[in-house]
Amino acid sequence: MDTKLKKRRPGITFGFFFVAVTILLVAALIVGTLWFNGAVRPDYKDTVSYQSTVENILQELVQLGLGQAGGGRLEWEGSNISYLVEAAEGGVWGANNSALSTQELYEQLSKGYDRGQYDHIFLFQDGVLQEQERLAYGEVSSRYDLANEYPPYRGLEELAGDNAHNSQISFALGIQSVENLRNMGGIYSAYYTWYQMAIWILFLGGLAALALLILLVTLVKHRSLGMAHQAIARGINHLWMEIKLPTLALAVVGFCWTVLEVITLEVPIAVGTAMVVGCFWWCWLVGTDLVVYGKAFFTRNILTSVQKLLRTLESGYPFLARMKRRLLLFLVTEVVIVALLALCALGVLFGIGLFAELAMVLLFIMVILAAVGVGLLVLYIRQYNQNLDNFALVNDYAQAIRQGTAQEPLRLEGDFAPLADNLNCIHSGISRAVEERVRSEQMKVELITNVSHDLKTPLTSIMNYVDLLGRENLQPDYCNDYVKVLEQKSNRLKNMVQDLFEISKANSGNIDLNLEQLDVVALIEQTLAEMGEKSGQANVEIKTQFAVNHLGVYADGRKLHRVFENLLGNALKYAMSGTRIYLSVEQEAEMAVISFKNVSSYEMNFTAQEIVERFQRGDPARATEGSGLGLAIAKSFVELCGGSLTIELDGDLFKAIVRVPLGKTFRVTSAQPEEPAQEEASDQAPTLETDPLCQQEDPAEDHSAIN
Amino acid sequence: MSERYHVLVVDDDREIVESIAIYLSRENLEIYRAYDGLQALDILEGNAIHLILLDVMMPRLDGIKTMLKIREQNNIPIILVSAKSEDTDKIFGLEFGADDYITKPFNPLELIARVKSQLRRYFTLGTAVDAGGTSEVLRCGGLELDIHQKRLTVDGEEVKLTPIEYKILELLMRNQGRVFSISEIYERVWNEPSFAPENTVAVHIRRIREKIEINPKEPKYLKVVWGIGYKIEKA
């Protein structure tokens, strides 16, 4: 309800504004017309009708004095005036009172005038208007200067001038004051008309005052009024400029012309007023449009509309078809224009002698045609240019999307707008997907960290108390064995939690890789040394076969160490007692190949695929130590370093083959044939020099970053 | 030890605090318990504490913030005990002023060893700074290698080394922070050119680590640079 009212409010305000302005306009027009035509004056004796009535009376009096009128009495007006006419030959010709001469009557009238009985008195003696007094503007009395302030009545001079006898005419005339007027005659009707006019004017004045008040109120509510005007401008703006401008000029001219016509009473006042109001409001509305829209007022024209129409007609076609059609249309139009030009030229050539006027017209048409043709060309080239610019923008934008540097969506007008829109959609889709993935990855890592923390904390207590229990001498004795089992299992649980954490991190890709040049042979030596006691425990011998003494790879040392540790641990765990584990390092194309071979102590009834799955164990009973994640972790880590882990099963022979990409310097020299292993003694010195590791060792600071 | 050292154990898990307390009180240490950072700060205010075992993830005030508060006025050893086992977590903790970092779940014996090591270093060795001016002593953290007497002490306790082990350690300690490849170590210690990759060097290094490190798996001094060589971390 409230919103409805609010919506309607600008309309209501504008309605009041419209009514108020219209009333003021009409009132001003009516009052102006009445004033200009003398129908309205503050004093009724200034009105045209009073003046003409008095004129008539005076003429009649003159006629009476000349003896041209019959009867010797003024029949019609006699009741509202006192008069006495002396004939040209002397003697009273006619009177409606008892005075004996004009002089006497004039004196009587003057006295009466002083007492307010008469409004207007005249003394006409010997053909000249001698005295004239009239009550003006509510004053009790005032004497007028005959020459300036009260012009002589039209016709008196003429009468006096034309006739020789006129100079002998004398009369006195007094017009009754308003209170004494009788309801008859021209004087009364002049007064009555004035009286009615006055009432109308008062009414109009009141209306105008009211309108003014309303106008003030609407002006106070200028925001609402402004909104109304905006809405009007929106509406009017749909019209073409070609319509608005001429009609605006027409309305301005029509307004002025009609006002003049109405004032001079050339047209009926009702029709004139309607026209004036109409013209005024049309000017106002178009002016509003002009003020609100400014430049846009002019851009809404037939040309742009035609362009728009063409564009909507084109929009159904695919891009290429659209471009082709546009080119075709342009070419056809140009051809037609050129043809028409040629035709006109022919017409001019052949018709110039015979019809000069026709030639002029044709020349004019030619100029217009040429202008249209050139304009079309310019338009086409401009559009082509703009399309090229837009194409460049779209191109750059696509590049930016690819590089992930695109920020704001691309907004284009014209033929490339749909393409830009599509790219925007793709971009926002991509960024949304990326954002979601990043968020889910973060959540995953957080989850892993939290779960691992939540598992480790109770595990700490379990391990500590199991250890404390293990230190006690429990009764009965076998309880000590129980505690030992607890100790073993909690240790295993600890390892599993750590492995689980690691593999989850590796698989979620959220792991810090520290890739560097390193010697894979040295790494294996180190691993073997670190696992010293373990390999000693098992009744298994480890045989190493290094094809080269040094083999540089580009990998993360810690991760690769973990891989070898796991694979070696695996081999030690499952190798048959008394057999040998073969560990070999070779160079194969761009890869370093490290293989672990052992003979399994049990039947391997699983595939190579299954064994690297998470939680897969060689022995289904899961009796041995370990988390079952060893191979899965090794595979993940090798893959993180850009290598691969393959498992091969051949009867009881278990082969794990790690492939890691070679370091840069080795890649360069890899074209040379491999050094045979037998020559190691003599080759030692030169290989040391070319070894990238030796070069790396010199700046000690470089290595502080490694750990 | 003439007097009992006072150790403050801070962890939001009461059982862990209790188990640590049991282990440490067997080592003749006086135990104070706190279950969050604010409690720890309170206890620290009213008591003379010599060492703090501090959990990182705790309610109210976490371990790192507590440590920063303590470090504003106190210089006693702080060992962080946390389930966060990432390298970045350890580096972060040590950078912010911890003296050591132990990850949960821990080996109780290792914990005891680390606590005792810190106490020894802080109270018995802290003041005795290089009294003998004539003897050349190489130092790295708690490691002290006397070149003249050919003696090695770790946190004040003498460690027996074989001549080869001694030579390797001297080489590494003279060049702290520098990484030596296996063949380089071999050439400089054995004084003969290395032809094949020498497994012996790696084995010797492991033995040295077992002697000088509390937890050889997570070495503090003698570090393995995988695939490159070995180095002694610059203290």
C-alpha cells in the first residue's frame, strides 16, 4: 500500500503542477485579453462600453442641439443623466430638468457632483468642451485636465469642425453616480457589464491565487516533481528527434501567434486558450526531455533507429553470416547509389540544354546521393575498425583468462558482445571452480591435520601409560606379556597414523617439494647406511649393482629417501631368508632407473596393480608390522618428483622399479654412450670435475637452505 | 645436582601431563602442572621454574602465544611438545624462541633425555664459557670438540669416539653449515682417493649420530642432506 502510494506520488504532484500552471496560464490569458480590449478597468468609466455610451450620448446631444434629432428629448438614456441642450439659435432645446441654461445646470451639477450625486459632468459651450469632471478610483472628486488626462471624446471635434452651426451649440451633461443609476440604458449596461466582469475577475484572481499556492506546494515537493519529469522525459525520449524538433518550433510559433490572435480577438477565446495551453505544454514536455537527456535527445533519431532495426534483423544469424550479409548489403547499396549517380549524370548531360530546371534538380539529387554513399562508406569503415579493436580486446581477454590474470568481466558493444559475454561466463565459471577446489583442498588439509592431531593426542597418553605399565612388575606374570603386546600395537598405530597423514597430504597435492640436483647413488648409500641395523637383523644380503658411480637426478632428497627406505624395508620384510636383495642403478635415456629385486618368502597371489593400492598388504593375514601404506607412499612420492614406480611380479621374484628424471647436466651429456662400470677406477678424476655435485659443494651457503 | 629443578608441564590433556609428571619425577624433578597458557603464566609468576614443557594447541592461550609472553621477561628453556609434526611447524616454533621441539606421540625416554639436556646446558654449562684460553675448542650448540685433548662433550657429558669418527666430526665441525659429499669425506679423512661409493663413510656417520644425538632419526647436529652428503648444522 505504502509503496503504491509512493509510486503514484510523483504522478499526483505533476497533476497538481499541471492544473496550477494551466489555471494561471488561462487566467493570465483571459485577464490580458479583457484588459487589452478595454473591457476591464479599475473604474467602470474607463471601460470601452462606458466610453462608447457616453460618446453616443454626446453625439445625440449635439444632434439635438443642431435640431437634427426629433422630439427634443433623449428617450433612452434620459433617466440616468441630467442634461440641457441650448440650440444653436439660442433657447433651450431639450432638458430633463428645470434649469434654464447650460451654465445654470452645470453649476447645479457641480454642487451635486460635490455631494456625490454625479460621477461625471460635462460643460460644452460654443462648440468646445469647456469643463469635465469625473469621480475616479473611488475618490470623492477630482478635476481632470481636459487636454492630457481625459482625451476629448471621439466625434465632438468632428462635429464641431464639420458644421458651421456647431460652434454655437452648448450643453451640460451629468451622469448619475453608481448609487443612483436606474436599471436601464447604456450607462447602466456598461456599469453592469463591468460589475459582472469584476466578479469574474475576482473569481479568476481567487483561482489564480489558489493555483499559485498549489504551484508553491508542488515546487516544495521538487523531488517528487523531478521524478515525474524524469518519467515524462523517458516517455518523450522514445520519439524521434526529427519529430520533436519541428513540433517544438511549431509549438513556440503557435504559442506566440495564438496569444496575439486571442488578445486581438481574432479567434474565439475558448479555441485560442486551448491552443495556447496545448502549445505551452508541448514546449514544456519536449524541453524537459532536452534538459534531462541532453545529448541523448539528439541521438534518438531515424538513423539510429534504422541502425537498430538492421542490427535486430541481423541478430538471428550466426556471426559469419551476419558479417557477410552486412558486406553484401553495403556493396549493393553502394552499387545502387553509383548507378543512380550515373543515371543522374546522363540526365544532366542530355537535359542541360532543354530543361535547365531539371538539370538543377538532378544535380541536387546527385549531391545528396554522393553524400549518402560517402557516409555509408565512412560508417562501414568505422564499424570495421571498431570490430577490429574489439577483436583485439577479446583476444587479450582470452589470453588473460588463460593466464589467470583476468579480473573484471569484459563489456563490449556491437558484434563481439556475445563473444565477450560467453568469455565472461567461462571466466566466472573457471574462477568459481578454482575457488571451490582451493577451498575444498584447504578443508581437506585442515581435516587431515585436525584428525591427525586428534589421533595423536590420545595415542600419546596410551603410549606413555603402556610404557609406565611396562616398567612395573605386574602380577600375575603373564600380564607383562599383555603389556608388551600393547606396546607393540601402539607403536604400530603410531606409524600408521604418521603414514596416513603423509599419504593424505601427498595425494591432496598439498606438500612442499624441495626439488634439487642430487646424486641418487649417494642417496642409496646413505639409505643403506641408515638402515644398517635392520638389514643386519634379517638373514638377507643386499647386493648393489651401480652402473655409474654418480647419477644426478632432479628430485626432493627427503622424499626420495623415504621411497628407497620403504622399498628396501619392504624387500627386507618379505624376502625369503638366505636369499639376496639386488639393488641396481642405471641410466636409461632421460631417466635414472633404480630397481629392487627380491625373492618373496610366500606366494604372491595378488597383481602388481593391487599391491600399490592403499592398505594393501602382501600377506592377507596382515600379521606383519607396517601400515600397508609403504608402497602407496613410495608411489605418491616418486610421482610428486616427476618419476614413476612400477611393480613387476615374476613367479616369486618381486621387482620394484623407480624411474626419476635426470638432472640438467646429465641430460646434456646423455647423448654420449654410457660409461661401462668396469672403468670406474680410471674415470674417477674426470667425472669428479664434471659432476654437478662437486660444483655445488663449494658455496656452503647454498646448502643451508636445504634443511 | 644439589637442588631439585622445577619443571612446568603445560598441556590441555591431563593424562599426558600426568604421564610426563610421572616420568620426570623419577628423574628427581619437581613438577608443576598447568592445563592452558593462562594457568602456565600464573604459575610462572608465583614460582621459580627452571624449564617448561609446552603444548602448542591449547584452549584460551595457545603455546606459541604463551611462549612469546614468557620470552618477554624470562630466558628459561622451553620445549614445545606438539602433535603438529610438519617441518614448518617445527621451524615456526623454534624461530619464535623455543629451545627444542618434540612431536607427539613421543618416546618417553627421548623426552627425559631432552629435558635433562636442556637443564644441563642452561644451568651447569651456561656460565662456564670457554675458560681455557690455550686449548682450541670447536663448539656447536651443546657439542664441544677439544682439538688438543681430542675430547668430545655433548651437553657437558663426555662421549667416546673412534679415531675415524673423531676425524669426520672435526672436519664437519671446522666447516659448520657446509655440505660434504661422501667421496670428499672419504678423501679427506682416509687420505686416499675414493673410487667406488664408500658405504663405510655413511655407516660411520650413522654411528657418530647415534652417539651424539638424543634421537638419531631426528638429528639436531649431524644432518643428512639426502643424495648430496652430510653437514653439521650451524648453531
